[in-house]
Amino acid sequence: MMQVSYKSRILGTVSFEHGFHFSTEKGVYTGITAISLADFAEKLETVDVNSILFHYPHGDFQKWIEDTLGDKELANQMCFIKTDISGEELRKQLIKLVQKRINWV
């Protein structure tokens, strides 16, 4: 059995069931699912900001990126984004961090 490289795992695509399912603060699915890191960055740009404000403080993004995509480094970097900023600023910082990681890997 061939091992999947670190880069292809981080930048690869996962099944819909293993994707990141964006929800609202009430736990209601928004209908938006990201199935790769690039897809995640793209969905962050358009998903309702309330979904970002719901998931980020709970560590949901970090958990999915580390556990599903296998990128502990990016997950750890996300923890350093301050929480006392606006939802739109949080969105921008998350997108910037994820895109930087995609380009670096």
C-alpha cells in the first residue's frame, strides 16, 4: 500500500461526509461544505459571518484541519488569531492564513 504524501493529504480532497459542514450558532447546517483546504478558503469568503463566529471559538476549523486534513501546523497557527476582532476581520485573517498555507505547501 502506497503512503499518501504530506502535501497531497493537506491539499487533497476528502469525501463529502468528511468535509467541513458550516453551521449556524443554532447548529443548523447552512448547506455549505468544504471538501479541501482550497475549497475551505473559497467557502470562507462567502459563508455567513455568523457561521465563522460560531465555529472559530469552538476550535471547529482547527479540529477539522488537523484531524481530517492532517495539517497540525495550520491548525496551531489558527489559534493565534485574536478573538476580540469583528467577524469580517476574522474572516479575512482566516482566509489569508489558509491561502498562505496552500501556497507554502
